[in-house]
Amino acid sequence: MNQRKKKRAVVDQRLCVACGCCVKVCPMKAIEIFKGIMARVIPEKCVGCGKCARECPASIIELEEVDV
């Protein structure tokens, strides 16, 4: 059976400073600042558009392929 792939944003939480840039640009509201110290992606909401990765000033957000 063929698995479909989709992209999803992944935040390197060790390096995130919770600046909120990704939260502001996400059209799906799929990123939240967790405990005031780091961003995290809500997988069910992320459509893999990449806006957060392009906007992140620290370049710590990547898009990874995941099975759907």
C-alpha cells in the first residue's frame, strides 16, 4: 500500500527563544508558544506551507516529510 507524504513544520526546541515570529505568520494557527519559552507545532493543524520556516530569524524551523 502506498503511503501519502505531506510536509510538516518541526521546531528545534533546544534553540527556540519564543520570539513569536512563526506564530504571527502561520495561516492555520498551527504554532503556539509553549510555557513562554519555546514554539511548538500542533501537527493536526500544520499544512506544511513553510511560512514559519521562512520567517524564523534563527532558521530553526524545518519542514519534514511525514506519512499521512
